[in-house]
Amino acid sequence: MNKIVTASFELYSPNTNCTVHLLFMDGNGNAIKTISTAVAKNNSFTTITISNEIVVNTSKIWFNCGLGSSEAIIYLDNLTATIQ
């Protein structure tokens, strides 16, 4: 496709580290490729940006945050996603 998807947002994670994922899925819901970045526990909103070229055979693009426990708290704000 030669297009880049970029997700950008502000994240506040007062009590845990977390991992942000950008997943490229095929038409059957299988992950083709996952791009991940770790985010350390922080004391204020921090801007996070994750991007990658769209993978061949991608039908869906998912964005999610992985948390280490059910006690984890994160706040997201100003989420944007673009394809260019």
C-alpha cells in the first residue's frame, strides 16, 4: 500500500508500566504484524506516537494498551489516528 498509519495520544499512567500495540489484522482476524512500545509509569500526561507502514493483506488496524494487572489505571486523551 505504501501508506503509513500513525496513532498519537496522551497517556497518563500513575501506577503501572504499560505497553502500547498497533496490530495489523487480516480478513480472518489473525495478527499479521504487531508494533509495540513500552511506556513507563509517569506523573503527568505524556505524548505517545506509534506508527508503521501498513502491511500487505491488512483488513483491520487495531490499537490497544496492555496492562500488567487488574489494579492498573491509565488515562488516555486526544487520541488521533491517521493514514497517509
